[in-house]
Amino acid sequence: MNQKKQNSSGVVPIMDGEAIHRVLRRIAHEIIERNPQLEKVVIAGIPSRGVEIARRIAAFIHEIEKIVIETGVIDVAMHRDDVGTRPELPVVRASKLPLSLEGRTVIIVDDVLYTGRTVRAALDAINSFGRPARIQLAVLVDRGHRELPIRPDYVGKNLPTAAAEKIRVQLKETDGVPDAVHLEKQ
Amino acid sequence: MTTRWTRKDLLGLRELSADEINLILDTADAFKQVGTREIKKVPALRGKTLVNFFVEPSTRTRTSFELAAFRLSADVINISTTSSSLTKGETLKDTARNLEALHADILVLRHSSAGAPQFLANRLRASVINAGDGAHEHPTQALLDLYTIREKREKIAGLHVAIIGDILFSRVARSNIFGLLKLGARVTLVGPSTLVPREFEKLGVDVSYKIDDVLPSADVVNLLRIQHERQRREYFPGIGEYVRLFGLTKERAKLLKPDCLIMHPGPINRGVEIDSDVADGLQSVILDQVTNGLAVRMAVLYLCGGIAT
């Protein structure tokens, strides 16, 4: 199922829908294991795919522990450190986090962890909402090449890549095609 | 939404497409949320310098732009006409060039001459935002009006909007007309014939001199401020007559549909264009307009000021 088979256009399938399903369920179990007080946890995704992944993880936790865990959205576009250097402005969306973060654990969720700058922007965004007790990070794929001292707490798949390669994540709800993770070689 | 913002300036709504207007409104949604955070600041325009250059004075609009800039982490300088070198005879172009030499990134300009923002936008590298030029346009006011309508009624297409008062001298009216028509609303202008010429029908709006005929079918009523002194002298006999014929009194307000929105760009003349109780009533969204003005201006500054030059 996960054999790396390269087709002529240089696109390598890394994960299929079932693999994504299994790793997210495993991450849900890990979150339950490391957070004895689940009612204090907020699972906040970074748009667009992070939000869908956060929703799925919350659904798994509900399935396993029968508790409804709070979810949120962290828009990082307005917190990026490269505004004014890109030819295209990132689309900004409204963030949604609980009014009080006091004593809570915020778990940031994104699809791919790469340089770490998006997560840095997410930390900045959370900071303007308040001061949570803890912040953790869950990602579907960690492709290496960190430019900042940022590390994930929960990882779906570790995938060492070359800088020139691209990781493409597709989710049914955000992309309209079956779930998949692909590696595009240049 | 795949529309990209590519303009360095915001001079008016006439030249914007419906998609561009919707992009600004969508962006304002995101920035409205910032006002509810504990720390109402995002670093989007950190290190950028914004100059509020108000040759025609204003406290409300200037304060709104100032606050919007602070929330985006920009640095703000305020220049008003009395304190500026314009009184010493320096031309507008030279004053602006001097500001640019100080590396101002965004210039928010209010001027009594129509076209002044365009004039500067063509000559400066900085982004120029029109905060009102003569009787020409006041794009951010119309944008916040559109945002407020969209927020309360979810869409603008198909709504009937009545704009009431001094249309002739109103840049707010003009910008609103352009924006509303582009987004598919039906617009009726109402006021004394001296202040609402039939000529305006050429823009694609209706004109009426009988407010009671228009109110029952209006989904939104936007009341414009009556500028007492000049108008009383020249355009209608007196405030009393204006109130009797065109004021939104308590009795007239009963003609409105229950979900009709009552809007006013401010500052309101209680008892003139609008009855005091009506201004504070349930249908009035006047204070929402102020809050939304901040979000809309943050969106405009972000879009115009954030593009790589």
C-alpha cells in the first residue's frame, strides 16, 4: 500500500486515505494519554487543512473517550513575518479561540511542518488571545528543514525530504478529492 | 475566492470590481475578530509608517484610521491643516514628497479638492488611501456601510437601499451609490429637489422627493447629515421644514419594515435628519457602523500597504 512507486511525472504517493485515518487516530490516542484533563484542551487548526485535521482528531477523541473536545481556528496570515516581501498577500481569515485561555492547553494542528515559521506565527497569534498554560503541536507530516527551534509533540509521519521537493496534502473536505499525501520531486 | 488585490491605492469605489469589493469585505471579517482579542494587535504592518494627512479636518475618520494602523502595528503620524506647512504656501505635491522622503509607506488623505488623492497616488511610491476628497468619494465609509448591510442581511444583491438627505454635496452618497449598484442593490435617493438633482438617475438610481412613498419598501435607510449653515442659507428654507418633509421622525419610522436597517455615517444631528429615539432604537445600526469602520480600514490598510513594492 505504501510502496514508493514513482510514476513518470515525479509524483510519489506517500500516504493514502487509510494511512491518514490510522495516524490521526493514533495521534488522538496520544493526546488522550498526555492530557489527563481533556476538558482543558483546545485543538486549534491552522487554515485550511489544519482546521479539517483538527476536526477529525476531535472526532476521534469523542469516539474514544465520549467527550466533546473544544476546537478552534488560528489564522496566521496576519501574524506572518514576511508581509510585504511576497508578491501575493496571504488571505486572512477570522481566528476562533475561547475567550479565556487561562489554565488551558492549546494544541496547534497543521498538515505539514517544514521551516516552522507558520507555527511561529501561530504562537504569536495565540499570544494575542491570552496566555495558555501549555501549547502543543500536532502535524500530519514532518518534512524536516526547520529554520527555527520548533518541534512537534505529535507527528503522523516523519518524511525526510530535499528542499526542492514538495509535499502535497489532499483532504476530501478541503480539496474535493480522496485523502492523500504526495511527494513531488523536481 | 481567487481574486487578488493588486492596487497600491484606494481612491474610490467607482473603479473597483464587485469581486474586489467583496475581497475587502471578506478581509474585514478576519480583522474584525482582532478587536475581540485580549491583545488587539497583529504584526501585519509592523515597521510601516502611516501618515494621516487631513487637509480637511476630521476627528472621527482620522481616529478610526489611526486605531486601525495601531492594531496592525504600524507607526502613525497625524498632520492636520492648521499645523501643516500648507499654510505657509507649500504645494500639496511638495508636502507629500517631503513625507515620502521620510519613508512614509501609507498616506491617508482627506482634502477638500476632488482628485487630490489621485494626484498624489500618481506621483508617490507610497500607498494613498482616500479619506474623502471634496464631494467626490469616501470609499472607506461606503465600504463600512456595505459591510454592515452584509453583516446584518447576509447579502446586498436585491436589497432596496434609500439614501436620504444632501446627496449633491455628499461623497458618502456617491461612494455608496457606486458600491451598492456594483453589488446588485436597488438604490433610491430622497431629499429636497435642490439637493437631489434628477441628473443622478443617469448613474442607475431612482430619485424621489416623497420620503413616505419610499420608506415602506426600503430594506436599508442611510441618512446623510444635514450641514446646517450652508444649506439653510441656500438650499432649503429651514431645519423645521426639512424635518417635516424628510426627517426620519418616530411617526415616519413606523412606515419602515420591521427588519429595515437604519444607518447614518455620523455625527448625527438628533432631531434633524433622525429623531433621537429612532437613532437609539432597535433598527439603528449606527454604532455597528463605527465598529465595522475599524475592521474595514484595517482590511484596506493591510491590502494596500502589505503588497511588496
